[in-house]
Amino acid sequence: MRKLLWPLAVLAFAAPWLIADESTPSASLVIVVGTGGELPYTDAFSQWAANWRKAGKAAGAHVSAIDKNQTDSLVQLEKALESEAKDGPAELWLVLLGHGTFDGHEAKFNLTGNDLSASGLATLLKPFHRPVIVVCGFSASGAFLKPLSAPGRVVITATKSGSENNFARFGGYLSQTIADPSADLDKDGQTSLLEAWLAAAQRTAAYYKDEGRLATEHSLLDDNGDGLGTPPDWFKGVRAVKKALGHQAPDGLRAHQIHLVPNAAERALSPALRAERDAIEKELAQLRDGKNSMPEDAYFTQLEALLLKLAHLYQNPATPSPTAPQ
């Protein structure tokens, strides 16, 4: 049985290069730069935004930016989100760069004019039923995690709580790694959101270590909708080896299926084919998580069936994949 798995895996994951189907609709990237206060911060946030714009351009995304020069940034953000489609397969990326505050009750992202609260942003995002990625690259952003968490949404925060309210560098590192080939851990020719996050978190930790300073920011990622989040040190490679107590689904899988700048093979997949592929990958992850609680033969039988589904999907994109035997 095991001897069959390697050729099946090669077939399943090499075959996308053979597919030329309708391309996935372009993603939308909305970049919001908050007030910097002092000039060094203002310059830093502007550079981070420029990095994101460059990545968005490489991705062929629809890029819009709201910066400190806006009279009322919150109103501009509301208009930008209102103009976006609420449904469909195209991803909506919302990147918030700047300073945040937390008064013990509510966290806010500092903008020109009225600030953006966690509850306010949750309300703005409620109508969306398309894939949404929210990057909170600002201090005290950990308090945004739970209000923003939802099924089908990926939320990344620079800090683990609202009390981590010193200047957060994580947002700058993520702006560098989001399209950095060196962050591509699985060597598939593209950097996933998960890989970029892991690399950015590693660089953030390295900064504090090299400076001999106590780290004042600890990033979290939530992509399973439980609102708990997972720190980067719970991962080995791209796989979570720990999960929140009492929750069956670890974070990370969905974020690893998302790429701001996809490779040629990923671009060639139709939305329907990509959704089916993602669903099978989720089944594979669930099977792997349950490996130790099932007989070895049963595990490999189900593994082979899922790999066959992947191979069939890539070879015959117009034909529904066969149901795996139970």
C-alpha cells in the first residue's frame, strides 16, 4: 500500500502545470495607513505600505490605499469596503498598518479623524461572504482577534493581546515576507500567507533577541474561526503541532492555501477546482491529525483514496472527483 503513495503524490501535485482553465478572479488589496505621529514612524508605515503595493501589483490585485493624508480615513475605509463585492471566490485583503491603543475595554486602530474600533471593523466586515484576510499590523491588535474571527476568514495580529501596546515591528516584517521566495518553506514556488506569517514572526523575534530586549509583541494567526489564535512556535514547518485546548481544528491550513502572489500553476486553477482541491487538502489534514487513533492499514487506505481524488481532480478538472471509500 505505502509503495503506491509516492507516485500518487507526485501525480497529484505535479499535475496543476498541465491544467489551463479559467483563471481565478483578481483579489482586492485595501491598504490602510494610520497616523504615525513622529516622523520615523510615519516613514516606516509608508515604506510598509509601499511593500504591500508592490506585492499587490505583482499579484495583479486591485490595490487601493488609504493613508494619513486623507481627511477622515475611517469614512474612506467605509467607502472602500462598501464598493467591494460581498460574495464570490476572489479574496479581499485588508491590511492595517500603524499604531493601536487599548483602554482595557476596547482596542482601536489610530486613524486620521475618527479611530477604527475592533467592534466597528467587525460590523464593516459582517456583510462579506467571500474569502477575507485581515492583517492587523499595529500595537494592541491582539484585542482585534476575537471580534474579527469568523468562518472563511483569516485574521493575523501583531500582538497577542491589547496590553502589548508598544510600537509593533511585525507589520513591517510581514510586508517584506508576503512575497519573499525565501519564506517558501514547502518549496512549491510561491509563498503562502502562513509561510509569510511564520517568517515575519521569526524575524520579529530575532530583532528583540539581537537587540537584547524583552519582546513586547507576539503575533497570532486565526483561520479556523474559533477566535483563539495560534502563536508561531506551535508550528513545525507549515503544520501546527499544537492546538487550542478543547478545539479539534488547528489553525494554519487555510492560511497555507492562500497566496497573495500565486505561482503559474495556482493561477491556472479555476475557482471551482481550487475549492475542491482545498476541501480534499482539509480532509488530508484531518486524516493526518487522527492517524494515531486508527489502525495503520485503515490510515493508508484512506490516504491513498484521498490522493487518488487529488490526482483525478488534476487530470480531469471537468469531471467530479470520485468519492473516497469509507
